[in-house]
Amino acid sequence: MRLPHRIQLVTLAETKDADFNIVKTWQAGPVIHARVQQTAAGEALQNQRELAKTVINVTVRYRTGITDDMRLIYNGDTYEIDGVVDKSGRRKQLAITATRHG
């Protein structure tokens, strides 16, 4: 399968500040080859405001550790990962569904 695009995975990390308070930050992870297809675009209401919404399907080679707690960056836009599925059940490819709001 041809994977002509690049995405960057982003994970949520917890650290402690000088006062020992837990601080959550997003940390950049690896850049990987992918195939990205836009599947939907529209608008959604959030707190009485209309926001643009874009949904993409991303196909990558199988790798462990990608979860729906992560984000991905594609073409400078940040997407929330909604779901990750092993496409064939044979650990060859992952199908990732992700949404960008705003």
C-alpha cells in the first residue's frame, strides 16, 4: 500500500511543576507515513457557537501504542483521534478516525 502523507503522533504527558502540582502537556511523538482521506466536513454547535468540523480517515502500517487518547498533526492541523482499528486483524495496517474542531 502506498502511504504518501506524513502525520505526527502527539501524546498527553503528566509532569509535576516546582510546587508538585500535576501539569498535563501534549508532547510531540514520531512522524510516520500514512494515507489520509477526508471523509466529512461540516459544522457543529459547542457552547452556543458554531464550529467547523473535519473528519479524516488515516491508514498507517501496524504499530502498537496508538490509542484514542492521542492526537495527530496533519498539514499543520491538530486532530483528536476518535478510534483505532486493526484493518484486517492480521497486524498489517491500522485505520484511524480523527476529527478537527474549529
